[in-house]
Amino acid sequence: MTPLHTLAMPTLGVALLCLPLGAWAQETDPDTGLVQAEGWETVRNNCTACHSANLVTQNSGSRNHWENLIRWMQDTQGLWEFQAETEETILDYLAEHYGPKEDTRRPALPRTLMPDNPYPTVADPG
Ligand code: HEC
């Protein structure tokens, strides 16, 4: 009779191998960690000059979020202006590959579970 562990060990090994392979389905650039999809080089060229690409890859949000971030860096951190086409490429890329994470925000509480608002509010119209 075959001892159980001789069967279990290879199975476990294969299972462990499959985990990282699944997570790596999307090719990433070994230097920056950026997902290698359309536009990634434009993002690398424009978004890793002042800080690590980690700042980019660890962030996520809607296109609007990314646009606000870019405006903030342009207004306060010395980020240069982009040509419209370049900015489109960057925003398309970021919104597509570093978009909002669905499971990081809980849904809003129903009103009945909210504490009373301690502040005066505009009187009910009518
Ligand atoms: C001219 C310099 C410069 C360039 C180029 C630049 N950034 Fe930044 N960025 C900054 C600075 C400065 C900070 C603040 C760093 C800190 O807080 O340590 C920052 C912060 C960030 C953050 C973190 C914001 C937060 O809420 O903490 C993200 C994300 C980011 N940049 C993305 C980008 C992207 C995307 C690009 C390309 C479009 C880019 N950066 C290009 C200067 C730059």
C-alpha cells in the first residue's frame, strides 16, 4: 500500500506552484512592476522620474482619481504638462490597470444605522 505522504506531497507541490502562476497571468515589467500593456512605457517614462513606480502600482482609482492626482502633482510637485494625447494614454492605462478596487470600500450604511447628525441642517423645504 502506498503511504499517504508520497501521494500528498507532489499534489501539494503542484498546488503551490499554480498559485503564483495564476497571479502572474499579467506580465509585469521586472524593473518597475508596471503591467506591460498598451501605454505602459509612456507611464514608465513620465511617472517614475521623481518617485518609485511603487507609488503608482500601489495606488488605484477611477480615471478621475488619477486625473486629480496628476493635477495635484502638476500644481504642487513640479510635474510637467502633458500633450493631450500623452495624457490620454496615461489615463487610459492607469484607469484600466490600476482602476478602483471593488472590495476595498464597504457600501454606505443604510440611513437607519447612521448616528443622528449633531449639526443643524437646512430646514425642510415646505
Ligand atoms: C516632477 C516629479 C513627479 C513626477 C514626474 C510624477 N510625480 Fe507622482 N508624486 C510626486 C511627488 C513629489 C509626490 C509626493 C511623494 C511623497 O508623498 O512622498 C508624488 C506622489 C504620487 C502618488 C502618491 C499620492 C498619494 O496620495 O500618496 C502617486 C500615486 C503618484 N505620484 C503617481 C504619479 C503618476 C501616475 C505619475 C505620472 C503621470 C507621476 N506620479 C509623476 C512627484 C512626481
